[in-house]
Amino acid sequence: MLLVTQRLTELDETVLSQCGTLIALRITNKGDRGHVSAAIQDELHDMVALLSTLRTGEGLVMGEGIKIPSCIKFEKISKAPKSTDPKVSEEWRKERPGDKERDFEKTVDLWRNQKFS
């Protein structure tokens, strides 16, 4: 059986503890990481700290299905949707077009003054 979830804390701990092999992708929520930590062997607890540092497409595999707990990287699908994490530092450096900047300022002004045109 394969169990997939984005909300580990909503799973009963008994269910998670019955999973023989765990593949965990990036988990930034401290409560979710604690849920994973409670379900794995004591000697693997240090690996749970790595979950928040994983990049997109990386995961940790641990449990009965693998001899040594490992960090893995999934192959990207050739026809996958073109969605990635935004590169905020690059976007902030871009200049805003003049016309759109005026539209933005006008919209903010109307919003602040509660006027609609």
C-alpha cells in the first residue's frame, strides 16, 4: 500500500508507524517533522533535521525497503509542467514598465481612498 499526504499531522501516529519504508520530501513544518521523527527508528532521528533543507525533487528514503537511509533525487519528467520556485532576487532587480507602474500607483491610490472608477 502507498500512503501519500501533504499533512502528516492529520495522520494517526499508528498509521504512520506501520509504514515500513518512508519517502519524505521537503518538510518545513516543525510539527510534521516531529510526526516523522516519532514514526522512525531512533538512530535515524538526525536525518529528520535534513528534511527542511531539501530542494525540489529531493527526498529522504528510510526504512525496510532500503539497506542504508539515503538522500535521493527524483528524475524530472520530460513533459512536466513548467512550474518552479520563483527566483525572487532576480525578479526584484527587474525594472517595472512605466505604464504599468502608473497603473499600479493609481490602483493603490484608489484602494487607499476607497474610491472605485
